[in-house]
Amino acid sequence: MPETGTELADLVATVEELRARDYPDLDPDLVGDILVAHQQFAEDRAEARKRTEQLINRWVSAQPAPEGTD
């Protein structure tokens, strides 16, 4: 069986290929961070979900406001 790091790297590479092809506007760092969080907390789904929500909220907060929303 491959090492966990190799498995994660393969998963990240596959997801990145799909992201780039189908969702090019989606931040690749956000996607990678979510995958890492789910790998780190694979045994604790509630914690993985909480970490995912935190990552997304931080990412959304860092985005500039759309033009014309003043």
C-alpha cells in the first residue's frame, strides 16, 4: 500500500486536474487546503467539516467585494 503522503499527493493532483478543467476560477490553494483538512481529520468527520467551513469562511472574507455592491 502506498504511503499516506503519496496517496494524498495523487488525490491532490487528480482533483487539481479536474478543478483546472471544470472550475478554473476556483482557488487551487483553497481546494488543496480542504483536501488536507479532510485527510488530517479522516477519523473525525465533524472536525473535518468544521475546518472546511473555517477555510471557506476565511477565503470568502479575503475576497474583494464585487463591483457595484456599494
